[in-house]
Amino acid sequence: MIIVHIKHTENGSIAGFSVKGHANYAKSGEDIVCAGVSAVTVGTVNSIEALTGVVLNSRMKDGFLSADLPELPHDHVFDEIQLLMKSMAVMLETIATSYGKYIEIHNS
């Protein structure tokens, strides 16, 4: 199972996330759940860095990805990053709606 933790600040903004595990929906190379989650999460990190110039504190290894925002002023760049992070959360929830047996999402 894939476990997603989305970390929020006290004011509700997204501070980062982590993803670990494998869906085991299908054999390696054919697992659409793992592929979807990977595309959404890695794509979000890449989009934030490419579109805003902000480099996340991220780590990735087999079956694990974590990404945390550095300290940022609450300006238009912060707002753009929040939109991308919220979009990621919506996409992950959409995957969980269809494949909830293979993915859990926790908000903290």
C-alpha cells in the first residue's frame, strides 16, 4: 500500500509531503496506481522547481519521496507553490477515490 502524508502548517498551508510504499496493484512495470502516484508527486516537485525557481528539500529512493518547502515569505511565489501543492492533493485524492484499497492519504 502507498501511504501519503501531507503536512500542513497551523494556518492550513501545505508545508510538504511524503510518499512511501508500493501499491501492489499489479506487477512491477504494470502498476498504474504506483505510476499515477509517482507521476503526480514527482511532477509536482519538478513543476514547483521549474516554474517558481524554489528548490524543495526533497529526498527520493525506491518507494519513497519526501519534499518540504523551505522557509519562504508569503508572497506571490508562495501562493503559486500552494496552488501546485493543492493541485497535487486533489489528484492524489482522485486516485484514492478509484483505488482506495492501494493508497491511504493522511493530513497532519
